[in-house]
Amino acid sequence: MLIKILLLVLFFASMITVGVMCKKHSKDSDGFVLGGRNVGPWLTAFAYGTSYFSAVIFIGYAGQFGFKYGISATWIGIGNAIIGSLLAWVILGRRTRLMTQHLDSSTMPEFFGKRFNSRALKIAASIIVFVFLIPYTASLYNGLSRLFEMAFDIPYTVCIVAMAVITAVYVIIGGYMATAVNDFIQGLIMLVGIVAVVLAVLNLNGGFMGSLDALSKVNDAAVSSSPGVFASMFGPKPLELLFVVILTSLGTWGLPQMVQKFYSIKNEKQIHKGTVISTLFAFVVAGGCYFLGGFGRLFVTEIGAGGYDAIIPTMLERLPDLLIAVVVILVLSASMSTLSSLVLTSSTTLTYDLIKETIYKKMDDKKKLIIVRCFVLVFIAISSVIAIIQYESSVTFIAQLMGISWGALAGAFLGPFLCGLYFKKTSKFAVWVSFIFGSGLMIVNMLFREIFPPFFQSPINCGVIAMLFGLVMVPLISLFTQPKNKEEIDAMFSCYEDTVEVSKKECLGD
């Protein structure tokens, strides 16, 4: 217990120290929100990765999908690395950086407002961001609390308050740069921690081959009559597995807290480095988490009162105390990095895109900075209260909360954002259709789930439909409702055509 407490104290102290040291980078709103658009590849890549993977992944998704699909759940981690990281950087990174700087936009709603010349779109997008980031934030607290209760026997409320206070302190003091530096530190902890935990858990059942052999002997007639299905490549339910891969991988392309990491990239070289670093990080962390969860049935034979969220903590109970302390710091790192990204995204969106547009239009930079910091505190407080209320409610599984949030945000934003970067003819009307359908479908699914066919009652499967609808319908509707301001749009896309000189190792020339 002494070792666990000392590690926690050291961890919290380092987070606050970084916040204080990065205070000089947050003297204006641009520095506080984007780090002055001057952040290097390692910080950006780790900020992207640590915002991606949190306690929701390690405790909730790894436990639930590892139990459902066995070792085939590893495909989710592979999809996260290839689609959610590698392709996201390749397809979105450069264009996002160029277009957002050209339009002078600091948030995703601000991008929509300027790209489609619509104040109403900007306000609508900011409301969607604020509303649907809250359940995601609540899910972070939920996952972390279960691990703390196992390791320290600390009440759930105390866990929430401690995590909220520490995160608020370093984000308010140091802004984006403090978040990025802490994400780097937390990312290193996650890399070392997940490798150590996977090796230790496998060792409990005779190593990799011993664990795989034991898993091949597990059968569940209620799931599948095929012997050894949980140790197979595609598991008992490959279609459901595919939908999880799509939501958790392609969905990141439409999440504001992920996309905004590209706003702050320094230069071209950083994009190349960031792509490689982010992809490798995702392979280790996401692949490791889902691979670990795939062996959950060796430790939990049936789902008890704690639900799927209790599977990973149960797997870890047999580990040595020192390794449990490492796991606690690992999950704390994953959760706080994602929480800081969420609160910074939400507070910035509220200030820039809602308050400044509707209530306080003559807001100078100093007042903008003060209001953003106030909203960081407000958002953390609201999400903490909701997390405590949620603990007593019927929404008990972490994956449910994350599925609702990701489905609504990615369903509303993925199609419009991607088309907005690549397709000049994308129309304002098509964006409105995507906003309304994506967020509306997830609200209906949350409130009236029983009216959906059984397969689509899951917020994960329903979220995939919302995403795919936007990707297909935005360009299709735009063909019949093309924008009229062609000259303005050509001027926006001119940022892609500016000539730059590069060395011959980048281009052979004529």
C-alpha cells in the first residue's frame, strides 16, 4: 500500500509541476488552446494517442469485447492503429492543419462556421460537442473508479473528486501545452505498463501458448456451439466485431478532441514523424489492451454484479502488489490524458463558438482566456456530478456511454468534416442533414432503444449506421444542393495550392 500511495503522490506532483512550467505558453488564447500551433511530433502523436485510449478502452471495452469475442478482439486494436491512427494522420493531418490555419479556426465548430459561412452551423456544432462529450467523460470516471476500489478500497466519489481536481489544476494553469507534455509522460507510462501487464497476466496461465490452449477449451453454448471459438481468428460474432472496429477506428475522424490535435502541428516533417509514432503507440496500447481482454474468460466464467467493467480488475487481482500499482498509474494516465483533452475541447468550444457568438460578442483575447479557464472548471464539475449520478443509474456499462458519445459526434461530424476538407461542392444543407440525423439517431436510440431491431439496439452498432449515413449522404445530397459562393470556396481551397520548395529527397523534380 505504501508503494501504491508513493507512486500516486509522485504521479500527481509531476502533473501539477508540468502545468506550472507550461504556464508561460498559455498567456494568450491561441497559446492556451493550441500551444501556438508550434507543437512537435512526439508531443502531438502522444497527445493524439492518449486522448484516444483511456480507462474506457482498458477497463470497459477490453473487458466487454474480450469476453464476447475472445482473442479475436485484438482486431479492434489493430483497426485502431491502422484506421484510427495511421490513415487518420495521412488523410486528415496535412489538410486539417492547412485549412484550419487558413480559416483561422481553433475548434471544429468554428471550422464548420467558416467553411460553410454559417453562424447557425457553428452554434449547432458547439451544442452537439458539449452535450455528447459529457457521457464520454462520465465513462472515464467509471472505469477508473472500479480499479481504484480494487487496489485501494477507496470510495467511488473520492476517486472522482481527486481525478477531477488534479486535472483541473494543470489544465487551467498550463493549457494545451501542459496537456501535451503530460500526455507524453502519461503515454510512456501506458506503453511500459501495458507490456508488463500483458506478460504478467499471460504468465498466470503458462505463457502465451498455455493461455491460448486454455482459452481454446472454453465453450459457451449460449454464444456458439463451435469448440474453441474464443481462441479463433474471427471469434463467435464476426459481424458485431466488425461494427466495433468501425466505430472505434473510423469514428475518431469525426471526434473534435482528436481532430483538433492536427491544428497545432508545426510543419511537414512533424506530420511524417507523428504518423509513425502515433501508429506504433496505438499498436502497442490498443492492441495490448484488447489482446489482454481476450483472455478474460480464463478469469471470469460469467458476468456478475459488476458487469463487464469488473472483468479486467478481476484479472489483475492475482498480480503482485507492485504490478497492481503500475496498472493503477497506467489507467490513471490513460484517463487523465483523455479527460484533459475532453475538457479543453469542450470549454474552448463553449467559449469560442457559443458564448462569443450569442451572448458576449465583443470578447477580447484576455476575457476569452478567462472564460475558457472558467469553463474548464465548470465542465469538470458537471461531468463529475453526472458520473456520480450515473453510478446509481441503469446505464452501468462503460461501453454504452462511450458508444452513445462516439456515435453521435462521429455520426454528426465525420461526413461534413471529411467532405469539407476535400470536396468543394459540399453544401450547407448536406451538413445540416448529417448533424440532425447523426445526433438525433443516437438520442432516439438512448431514449427509445426498444423500437430498434435487436442488432441496432446497441449504441455501438447504431453509431456505425449514423457514421456511414453521413459519409454517404453528405456528398450525395451536395450534388443536388451545391453551394453558390464558388469564388469564396475557391479562395478557401487555395491554401492547398501554395507553392513550396522541398529537397530532392522529397521530390525528384523533372
